[in-house]
Amino acid sequence: MSEQNKAIARNFIERTWNQRDMNAVKQLMDPSHVPHGPVTDQFPQGIEGTKAFMSTFLTAFPDTKATIEKQEAQGDQVKTTLTFTGTQTGVLMDNPATGKKVTVPVTVTDKIVNGKIVETWSEWDAMDMMQQLGVQEIGK
């Protein structure tokens, strides 16, 4: 089961972030999905909130690339270590485009039940990303 869960988590990252396939959100995520992480409280929960979060970042960083470094599975949870890179050529939560590239290490832990992602914990340093952009904070 853990290999299947790793494949689901990997498929989600590849299809959504790298291929921009928002249909994958509905296919791989439970409608009652609960996110945890920086700025997730600024978006609704569930599939529509995830789409809105992703759209915000994909609009700001249209060349986003998520590179999976490592995956570990234990029980119903998959921990994925990855690196996001991108150039901010669009507005990011009220911050105008800077044209600067960022590299953001992220650890995502997905809880997967019956083939769907039901809960996600994302760990990344939003302040570091904003410093790379030369901006004080998200939304300012």
C-alpha cells in the first residue's frame, strides 16, 4: 500500500505543479481535504481551496518546476521532500512581479485514505522565499 500511496503523492505533484493539470486535484484529492502550512489559512479548505492556492502560485511563477528529491511512506502517510523553483513574473498576493528566481525547499506530508489525499502538511519557509524576491511579506 505504501508504494501505491507514494505513487499517488508523486502523481499529484507531477500533474498539478509540473503539468498544470488542475483536473488532477479533483481526481487525487478528497473533497474534504484539509491543508496545513504557510498561507494555507488564506484559502478555503477542500479541492477549490487547493486549486486557488495553486493558481495563485502558478500565476506568480508560471515557470514553476517541482523536483522530487525523496519520498518515504509509513502507514497512510507519504513524506515527499522536493524543491520548487520559479521566476516571479506575475503578482503574488498583492506583491508585483520582481522578475527574480526563487528556490524553495519543501517537505509535504500527505495522508492518503482510499486512494485520495485527505490531509496535507506543507513545511516551507515563506519568509525565505519573500527575501529571495526582495519583498517583506506575502500580501504586503
